Amino acid sequence: MSEREQVIRAAGGVVWRPDGDGVLVCLVHRPRYGDWSLPKGKLEAGEHPLTAAVREVAEEADVRAVPQVRLPTVKYRSEGRPKVVDYWSLRAVAEGGFQPDTEVDDIRWLPVEEAVRLVNYPHDAEVLATFAGLPPVTATMMLVRHAEAGKRGTWSGPDTGRPLDDTGWAQAHLLAPLVALLHPARLLSASARRCVQTLDPAAALLDLPIEVAGDLDEPQPGQDLHERALAAAACLAELAAAGGSAGVCSQGNVIIGALERLTGRADDFTTAKGGGWLLAFAADRLLTTDRL
């Protein structure tokens, strides 16, 4: 087995909640190691790291949290094998009644500077320091490209009516729980049938309607891609300015152009069908783009 195949994958987060003018972050104590650390754990088979991060926080600290910003990925050796841990900042939205067990026997909510002093590992302190330098996040968004919908040339009707194929529906069902991690208040879609259908499983899971927004559409004949990208960027900025969280589905070139305009840079924003981005905003300003 190669070194790459032996990598242990894990995920976790800096879980925070407001406290007056500041925030408190959550640390967990593991009796097996006698340490204070950020909550984290190994990925289950086929599990997305973002899903694992939210799940592990719920299991270890009994906190339901919403992901916001990707933090530094940590790499080290554990039990003689390379280990990679992905971290996100996670806003606590609900807490249960924590009960000590053999894995975690205590938790503490602390100001960041106290948490940095308490954690046992330098990499946890570095992740906390990155979190401390973030601007306040006021809105989060899952921006996805529509899933697979067959070949344009094999569809005899209007292209806007082209539906998802079997692969596309499978992708849409995989996307639904990722979108749901944000606990979005709204779901918005470009008007193409394949875009709306991509959000259908998420809408069913969340019991939310899908709002069709023409500003997210790709150009029609005679329309300019630059203008469509500007319209999409304005739509996303307005949605972000309202605060909260949302799930959005659009089309490939529109996503590229909108993210270029929102970030102010020409980066690789190519998005695979059925793929997407976790976006974090401060008011209408895009802070981070995290490829799913």
C-alpha cells in the first residue's frame, strides 16, 4: 500500500459563539491522551470532510454548528501514519446537554487567547490564531453548478428544458446534505430546468421552496457574458447583504464570472458539474471561496 493510500483523513473546527463584544471558542478534553484540543475526528467511508467536521463537533461537544470559513489544514504523523486534518470555523447555533464519556470527558468555552494557551498542540494554536484574524462573517452561501444533464446536442427541446440525467440526479442527492449543513433560509436557482432540479433534493430535505432568479442564468443568444456575470455577482452580493445563509445553483461560465467580480481577481473558478463553493461574506463583501 502506498504512503498516499495510508493517509488518515480527519476534520474538525473552531466552534464559536458570541460573548458580549467578543466570542468564545470550544475546546475538548480527551482522557485517552490527557490533552485539550479542537474537536475533530476521522472521516467515515465516503464522507465529505465538511460533513465530518460538523458531525464530529456534534458528537464530541454536543454542539450543532454551521460552517463558515476554511481554516488551515494540519498535517502530522499519528500512529506511524501521515494524518491530514481539515478545519473550518463553525458558528454554534444550538447546544445540547454535554455528557462526559470515554472519548471526551470535559469541554470548555474560552476566549481565543485563553484557548491558545490551553491547547496542547502548536498546530491547534496556529488554527486558532488564523480564526482570530478573520473579519466577522455575516452571511454564508453554498454556490453550486448544476449537475450532469446529458449532452446538449442529444436534447431536441429548448436547452433551458434539458433535465438532469441519472448521474445528475445522483449528484444532486449528494449535494443536498452539504447544502443543508448551512441551515439555509433560502434556495435560489437559475431558471434552467437542470439548475432547479439540482436543488430539488435539498429543497425536499430542508422543506424550502426554490426561488428562480433570472440574474443567475447564462447568456441567451445576443446577450453578453460579461453583463450576465455582473448581474449574477450583484444578485449574490444582494443576497449576502441580507445576512444569514443560502443555497444557490447557477451555470458554469456565470459562476466563473461572478466569482471573479466578487473577489476582484481572475482565479481558477472553474466548477465541475455537481460541484460548488462555500462562500463567506462580510455584508456584501466576499471574504473567502472554499471549493467543495
